[in-house]
Amino acid sequence: MIGAPAGDPALARDSTPGTDGHRRPMIALREVGKTFHLGDTAVHALRDVTLAVREGDLLAIMGPSGSGKSTLMNIIGCLDLPDHGRYVLEGVDVRRLTESEQASIRNRRIGFVFQGFNLIARTPALENVELPLVYAGVARRERRRLATEALESVGLGDRLDHQPSELSGGQQQRVAIARAIVTDPALLLADEPTGALDSVSTASVLELFSELNAQGRTVVLITHEEEVSRYAKRVVRLHDGRVVSDERRTGAYDVPPGLAARTAHTEALPA
Ligand SMILES: Nc1ncnc2c1ncn2[C@@H]1O[C@H](COP(=O)(O)OP(=O)(O)O)[C@@H](O)[C@H]1O
Ligand SMILES: [Mg+2]
């Protein structure tokens, strides 16, 4: 498929004041750095990354292999902490949270999708999708109901009992997306979600992320595929751990129709 070149005329610098200034940033990173030490060598995976992501945005983080994308996703997803700089998620400084508070945020506020689907083998789709609800302490009947609903919403209502090996790659990724949304998280983080998919499945998975965004979820897609960035409202590019460009698609300031409803909605899961 044809990718959007860096000079895509649909992309403009993100300097125009938006009509959505009332929206708080969901993600606010300030001068975030992360260094890995391998023997005597220091690898600067992230250097001075400053980035704010508004609620309801659909952001693509792009860059070549090794540019720091997964490191950034791990920090945004509270799977790892920065060495320096500050990360504020939904108004909360992540460094001030205990491990168990971080785990709770990962479980309730964030849905994760990975390149390799990460489904449990020889286990029906329904049970795979129920898993985050098990961790959240949701009762069995309610788990069934919510997981069935999530699978229906990704178009797999007729595949509840299928095991991963009985599903195509695109279907497996949709099961993984159902698992990511079953707790009704405000933020979806996907690391190379289409990396293992053919072009047809890629398009259907990207359409699904667009729909989930239209329902009011903030979506961050990490990818090195230009094709994927065409579905984004905003494209941030990394190189050697630094943000080298940050562009918003013209006219893409629209607040998702589902956002007001989501903001009003109280959390469905028990505290
Ligand atoms: N756990 C780790 N230990 C050592 N080096 C790492 C680790 N994770 C990532 N790196 C290094 O940090 C850099 C950025 O990696 P990564 O964030 O995975 O990039 P990307 O996802 O863009 O391919 C790379 O040079 C990688 O080798
Ligand atoms: Mg990566």
C-alpha cells in the first residue's frame, strides 16, 4: 500500500490553536530520558522527549527500528519509568505511584495491543478477553457478558469459542483488541499492531482503531509503517530517541463524538 511521504500535504505543523483547548492532556511527558547500560555502553533510548497528548486524540508514533518507540510506549503505559524528566498521566505524576497503583492504572485505564497478539494458546477467544476482568475482580457472569460484548464490537461475535490457532492473524489481533477494551480503558496503546498482518487485515484493524477513537478513546499507535500513520490525526516522529517532527493532519482537530459521553460516564469497574 502507498504510504504518506513525510511531505504529505495533508499534514501541517501542529501550531494552529485548536478548537479543543478545553481538553486536558491525557499524557504529558516533559524532558523524559531513558538510558540502558549494556556493559560499558550506554544506549540513550530516549532523550529529552517532551510530548502532550490530548484526550480523544489518535496519535501515531513513528520512527525506524531502534529509535525508541517501544521504550516510549513502555513509559506511557506505566510499564517502565523514565530515568529523568516527568510523566503525568491523567493529572497524576506516575513516579509518585506505588507499584500496585501503577498496576491498577495499567489494568483499568490502559488497554495494550502488541504486534504478536500475546493471546493464550489453546484457550477460547472469550476466555482470553475475560482475563483482564479476572484481574479486576469482576464476577464470572459479568465477565462473560462484557467479554462477549467486546468480541461482538470487534466483529467476532461468532468466534467466541475459537482458539487463537483457529483464527487468522487479523482475527487474533481483533481478539487482542477486544481484550484491550473490555475494561473500558480511556487510553489504548498499540505497539506495531499491524506488524504481523497482511494488507487487508491491516486495513481492518486500523479501521477498528479509528472507530474506537471515534467512541472517545485516546489511541496511540506505534509503528514504522507509513501506511498506519495515514489513519492518525497526528504523527510524531522519533529518531535516535528524540522527537524530530510533530505534525497534525489538517482539519483533524475534531473532538470524537463519543468523548463527552465517555467523560460523563463513571467507571464501570469496582474500585
Ligand atoms: N531493555 C533494554 N536493554 C538494553 N537496551 C535496550 C533495551 N530496550 C531497548 N534498548 C535499546 O534502546 C534503543 C531503543 O529501543 P526501542 O525502544 O525498542 O526501539 P524501537 O521500538 O523504536 O525499535 C535501541 O537501541 C535498543 O537496542
Ligand atoms: Mg519496538
